[in-house]
Amino acid sequence: MHIREIRELAKKFAPEQIENCITQQMREGVNICDVSGPTEHVVSELAKASFVRDMTDREIPMTDAVRELAKRIRLVQMAFKEED
């Protein structure tokens, strides 16, 4: 999923709705947010959208919220690289 799609999910669904989609995906393998794919991928993308939505709800501009998401993803990836 591209950042554009994460942005669209964050705009379209409230945090509670995204959480419900995650729960539904885990239980049933499908979700009403219409994100498809393997459950691991779907949950990951919905979690990203939830993070962005939480930040925008705190009046952080969408661009800054996406930048912060990307920064945190890079930090996690670097931590895994250091373990190897």
C-alpha cells in the first residue's frame, strides 16, 4: 500500500472504525475498511492509518503526520538491522 492510500484511510475512517477493521480482520480475515491482502499486511497498513489519523486528530498537519510515521518506521528498521 502506498502512502496515498494510508492517507485516504486516515481521512475516511475514525480511529475507532480503524480499530474495528483491525479486529474484524484478525477474527474473520476481511474488514469493512476494504483493505485486502494477507492479514499481517492489512493489520500493518491499518495501524499506519490509525497512527496518522490520531496525529491529525491532534491538529498535526497530514504531511507532518506522514513524515512522523515514516521516521518511526525507519527507526524500527534500523533497530532490526543493528540486531543482524
